[in-house]
Amino acid sequence: MHARYRDSRPVGSGLGLAIVHRLVRRLAGDISVAGTSPEGGASFTITLPSAPDASA
């Protein structure tokens, strides 16, 4: 599937990460990179606050 777009646009333009970053920030969370692999990938950690207790 990626080969289909190779000449028309770069694969992995990073738009998805930008959307996730904005969504996590709106939810008062944090996103960080945990490390990179030799193949060029990365591992991200998302932390969100706990929901308030609805029974209180």
C-alpha cells in the first residue's frame, strides 16, 4: 500500500502524531517519546489524568 503513494507524497508525513499531540493536550495529558529503534521507529507514551469518581 505504501508503494502506491511513494512518488506522490512522502510516507509517514507525521500528521497523525500532530493530531494525537493536540488531542492529548486538550485532555490535559502528556505525550513523550520513550525511545527509537535502529529501524527508524519510535515508541510513544501517552499519560492521561484519571477520571473523577462519578459516585461521589
